Amino acid sequence: MDTTTLLIAAVILLIGFLVFELNKMKGRIFCRYFRADGTDIEKWVKAKQRRTEFDDGWYYVNNKRISMHVLDKGIFKLFPIRVPCLTYYWWSPQPIDPKTGEAGWETPEARKNLGKEEDIRALMVGTQKAVGIQAKTSFLDRWLPYILVIAIVIIGYMIYTLNSRIDMLGQAINVVQTMLSGQ
């Protein structure tokens, strides 16, 4: 194999890997989390994701607070690119607003422990079921009253027909008893 073929193969592999990495980043946001001790964590999240987790705390993915960050790690050391980025600090579940440099007041640990959003949704579903608004019911729940009425009618009919047969059976037993006692 000569040198030109080797260089062409290397360039094709490099371009292929670069295209693969760029496709992998599509629809994702680069998140940077700064801990209280000054260290940072970096990870990718999906743009449609509602929250992410760092150090046992929930952090919101707010697409309105995206800033651009130059990524120069891995293959992008050769070809640095700008990517959408959210910056978080340990003291706020909201990303830093690039315009004002501020975030929310609620701590991520408290947010995770409280789970307010999930509790409110569960309360709303429970209330809707209690009031009867848009309550999801199963097949059996919808048809159970009709099934019970039909079952009661069928059982009543069976008792009525069996009652006449029981009377006939009782009369037959009386005839047999009188015949046996008369002998």
C-alpha cells in the first residue's frame, strides 16, 4: 500500500468519524454543571427532555436559556465547533440565563425530594376520578351495571322455572309417600 492510498483512507475515516459525531449530537444540548467545590460535570441531554440529574438533584432543561459553547474535545480538537449549551450551578435547578446571568432560587435537592410536579399531577388525576371528569374507566367498569341487571333477570327467570319444577317434584314425592304409607 502506498502513502497516498493510506492518507486518503485516513482522511475518509476521519471525515466519516466526524460526520458520525455530528449526527450523534443532533437534537442534543451540551450541559455543564459546576459543583460547590469548583469541579464540573459535562454531559449531553436530549433537547426534548424536561429535566436532567446531577449529583442527586433534578435540573430543568430550559431551551430558552441556551448559550453557544465552543466544543474542543475529542475529534473536535481538530475541528472545534459551536454547540448549544446550558450551564448549571449547584444552587439552582434552572440553567443560568445568558442575558442576565441569574437562575432560580429553588435548590435541586429540595426539588427532587418534593417532586412537586408529579404530586400535583397525581392530585389532579385523583380529583378528576373523584368528581368523574375525564376519568379513564376500564371495560368492566363501564359495563358492570348492565351485566348485573342482566344477571339478576336471568337468575330470577331460573328461580321461577325451577320453582315450578320443585313444586312438581314436591307433589311427586307426596304421591310416592302416600302410596308407600297406604300399603
